[in-house]
Amino acid sequence: MPPVTSGTAAQIDNAHGQTARYGSALSLLATLFFMWGFITVINGTLLPHLRSVFDLSYFQAALIESVWFIAYFFASIPAAKLIERIGYQKSLVTGLLIMAAGALGMVLAASIPSYGITLIMLFVIASGITLLQVAANPYVAVIGKPETASSRLNLVQAMNSAGTMLAPMFGAWLILGRTKGGTATAGTVLTPAERLADAQSVMLPYLLVAAVLVVLAVVIARFPLPAMGAAARRVRSVEAPVGSAFQRFWNHPLWQHRNLVWGVPAIFIYLIAEIGVGNLFVNFVSRPDVGAMTTEQAGRYLTLLWGGMMVGRFIGSAVMQKVDAGIVLAVFALGAFVVMVITVVSSGPVAMWALIAVGLFHSIMFPTIFTLGIRGLGALTEEGSGLLIMAIAGGALVAVQGYLADHYGLQASFILTAVCELYVVFYALWGSRPTHALPDADAAGL
């Protein structure tokens, strides 16, 4: 064995230091994934609450979630521009402060109360989360070895699932459990005074959320996050297409990559399924012919749905160390299709537990589709990631399921979810196969 020179020793020390810094950075970033998972799913508890307060149809209630995900479409490009201007760390802080401002706005909306202001403030919160998504997902992918990017993203996304698992308990306790509508049986008509009291019950939860977000923003602002090197930033040596705006769009080299082209709609369609289940879960489980319980009790079962997603991501991350990610994705998507069919054709506890089980099968879908979608993009990874994040706007089409629930029945509306699962199977088995693959960017320059 050759002697270790001082230069080699310095490199080893530097490598150990880099590893420690990456580990600390990932731990801190995991809190971001936790918080935006928590706040996103708190809407699953908030929707049946607002439906009672404002006497909303399923479509109007689903429109609340649609506004949330429309923000991903409109805020993604401005978020990318902001990151380019002020950097990743300041963008993370800005995103948290935007979310805190929206949470405080929810306190205002509850004090009036106002359905319109509620929609606006949810859009503000979602815009802050969009900024975090655009910054944090690529950041996690590049701080470390490229070959372990999928594993890192699945593990960090497991913390996102931890947030989604705890959010229903928080919401059931501080929102539904403290309201007349949340503890009453189905069909109970509230008086105007009871509606006002129920609306104001969300003030304390959102004040707590705003305080936590501000504290987290301060911590990240003072934390020495590793700088992203040149390899992690956009490589401008890629020759841009020329011609008219249409020609430049049509001839863009991104469209040569099948895994990205089919991956963008895969994210879009998957979000319709995930958000539709989460939003209508409480209403479905509380029905007399399914769970026969109050919305408060049903909100507690929602914890099992999101808990299944957390467990599934840990399992999927381990399995994908030995099995191709596309095969694992296909198996999970087929499992999701089966349990959704059971949900549609059965009743009672069978229907309820089938809907809960879909959380386990949904678990790996977003992080796995994301990593398969950017595989082989090389210098185009940054742009491809942006398109995949923008596709999260697919959650806005949950209003379509709300429309189906109003006109064809809540249980029948889950047929839409089952169809979405079949597209993910198609993507896993064929659409995710890379074409014109480029070398992965070397992140060693971080």
C-alpha cells in the first residue's frame, strides 16, 4: 500500500468534511420536505371543514385544492428566475417567508370569514412551496454522487410523507375536533353562529404554522449550506435551437428524451390521483355505507393513508437498491389500480381499507417518476427538472373528480383515480426508457 502523502491526506479530510456537510444539509432540507408535506395535506382536513362552513358543493370544495396546484403552474418559472438571481439558499428562505405570509392571511380569512380570501391565501402558500420545490429537489439530487440521487430523493421524500402523516392528526385535533361541523353526524345543519365559530377555529393552527415557518427561515438563513458548483448549475454550452419561437420550442433537445416527454404527463396524471384520494378521503370514509363515522374520526384514519406513503418510500428506497426502479414503479402502480377498483365496487370496511391501502402504493410514485424523468438528461437536467415540477399543477384537475362526485356519486368518481394508475404502469414499463441519454453531470465540484 503506498504511503499517504500530505496532499492525499488533505483530500481525504476534505472528502470527510464534504460528507459531513452534505449530511447536515440533507437533514436540514428534510425539515423543508416535512413542512410542505404537512401544510399540503392539512388541506385534506381543511376541505371538509370549509365545505361545512361555506356550504360548498364537492366541486367548490375541490376548487380550493385546484387553486393550490394552479400555483405550481404559474409560480414555477418565476421561481426558477428568482433562484438564478439570488441563489438557492436565499430562495429557500424567501419561499418559507412567503408561506408564513400566506398562513397569516389564512388567519385573516378565518376572522371574516371569506371563501375568496381563503382561495387567495392558499395560492400564496402554494407559491412559496413551489419555490421550495424548484430549489430543493434539484439541490438534493446534486449534493452527492449522481448514482445515489434516486435513493437520496426517496429518503428525503419519506420525511415529506412523515409530514403528511402527522398533518391529519393535527388537523383533526385543532380544527375538526374543535368545531361543531367536525363533531356532528352527517346531515347536521349548522346555524350561522356555529358556522362563524367553526370558521374561526383555523386561526390558532395557522398562527402556529406561521411561527414555525419563520423560525425555520431564520435557521436556514444562518446555516452554511454547501454551495452548488458549476456542475450543478445549468450548462450553457448546450447549443440553443434557432428559428421562430415555435421552431425553437419544437426543436428543443429536451424532446429527444422519451423518459422526460412521457414523464411530465406521468407526474401531472399521478398528482390527479394522489390529491383526489387525499381530498375526498374524509368525505368518503365518513359515509354511513362505508365507515359510518364523524369527519373528525375519519380525519384520524387519513393519518394511515399518509403513513402508508412514508413506509412505502422507505421500502421502495431499499428495494430499488437491487431492483430496477421502473419495475418497482410498475408493481406499485398495478397495486394502486387493484385497490382503487376494490374501492369502487365494494362498501363498508373493505372499501375504506382499500382506499387507505392506496397510500402505500402511491408512496414511491412521485420521487421515482421524477428521477426516471431526468435520467440521462446530462446538461439539460435543470430544465427537465423545472418541467417536472411544473407538472405538479396536475393536482389542480382534482376539480374534475369533484365534478364527477357531484354528478355520478362520490364512490364512482374514484374510477378516475384507477385510470390514472394505468398511465403510471405504461410509463414505468415503456415511457421511462431513456432515449438519446447523455452522461450524468459530475457533482464533485460542489
